[in-house]
Amino acid sequence: MPELPEVEVLVRHLRARVEGRRICEARVLRPALLESATVEEALARWVGRRIEAVRRRGKYIWLGLAVAGCDWVEGFWLHLGMTGRLWLQPQEAPLPLHTRAFWDLEDGRLVFSDPRALGRCGFGSEALQRLGPEPLDRSFTAVRLHRQLGRSRQSLKVRLMDQTVVAGLGNIYVCESLWEAGLSPFRSAETLGRAECVRLAAAIRRVLRRAIRFGSGLELDWAGTGRDRLFYFGRASGGEGRRPERFAVYEREGRPCRRCGASVRRVRQAGRSTYYCPVCQV
């Protein structure tokens, strides 16, 4: 599943290409994609409107649309789910097999494809308002994190994946952040002290910023036409890329920990794979 870094890189890519473009036509090929609106209502809100802004909130993509006669915007959001992709292609290019919706702009077609059909699209801000703080914003502090963790007896890993605690974290970057901070994914969240929360908050920021820098330096295959799994989107065919993606623990079961040399382990935790070092994460 794309997490905060992948969505952030996608949003930065799209922002320069679709902001200021008008939606001339739109189609929803899978009505179940929509939340809180019918297909007819969605088309009425889209067609003829100009995309004023492309932003990220957690793992959501928010597209702001100009309102005629007003100096403010309203918008709609997209969640990529497990396998969703959003990219701009020529209007004459064929639609991929798993296209769920598309928006014809003045000079291109914005396509949403989702093989597993778990992506969502909606209007209004209720879904976004339920999210916790953005980990790269000033609103995300060690004090706030300590307060949120102290309210729960859940394991630390499970608690951090709750989107009301920290927006945008998922399985990959929770595993990586806990390794970075030297904290066990199995500890009860309420047992973390203030100093440990300072360390964890800083680790989350470092891990996310590194991933965003990494993805921003690659030529990516936005439509996913190849089989390269690098950075979710995959490397573009013939594109120049920097070093291979390197995680500290994620998908490194049995390989040496980059910090202490012990073998990285994988266990099932709340239905997801947890990767960790049994020696230096305590």
C-alpha cells in the first residue's frame, strides 16, 4: 500500500501538471468508488471546474476545485487503497484494464486505476478531519505523541498504524521508524516515557523525509506498466535511478541488522508482517 512518502511524491509530481487545468469531461467506471455521492452528483461537481490545488493529507490526495464567482475552493479526495494509481496520460492513449475513473483535462487525461478496487473517492472534509497530525508538520510533537500513546494498551506498532494517532504511517514506515528509534514493536504503547517519545517522533520524521527524498530522485513508472516494485510506482523503463531502495528491516527477514548484526525477524502482528531486530529494539 502506498504510504505518506509515496503519496507525497505523487502529489508533487501531479501538482505541476494538473493545477490550473479545467476538467472538460469525467467518467466513473466503478460507481462503488464513490463515497457520499452518486455518479451524477460527482460529474456535476467535476465537469467545467478548474483544479486549483493538489495536496496531501495523510495517505489521501485532495484536489481543490474553483467555485465560479467565489474566491475559495471546494474539492474532492482520493485514497489509493492497496493498489491505486493516479497519473496523467494523453487522451488518445488506451485506458488500462483496471481503470475506475478518469478526468479529461484541457491537455491530458487524469486516470485512476486500481486492480484490487479498494480505492475510494469522496467529497467533504469529514474523512480528513478524523486524521491525526501530519508527522512532518509542527502540529506533530513528542508531547502530543506521548499523550496519544499513553491512552492505549495496544502494542506500539499497532497503535502507530492508527490514522487518528499519526496520519500517513503504514506498515512499512512504522517498522522502519521503530527500528530507527530502537523501540520494540511489541511494547505496550502506554509504557513509553517522554524521552522515548522524543526519540520516536524524531525517528518518524527522519524516515519519512529520507523516503520522500529517495522517491523524488527517481524516474518513476506512474502507470505501473512494468514489474519493478521499487518505491511502489516502480522505475520508469530506461529511466536513470539512483541506488536501490534500502530498508533497515522491512522485507529483510533473516538478514543482518544494519546496526547490530543480529538477524532481522518477521512475525504476524494484528494481521500484518512486522519486521524488527530482536536485539537492538527494546
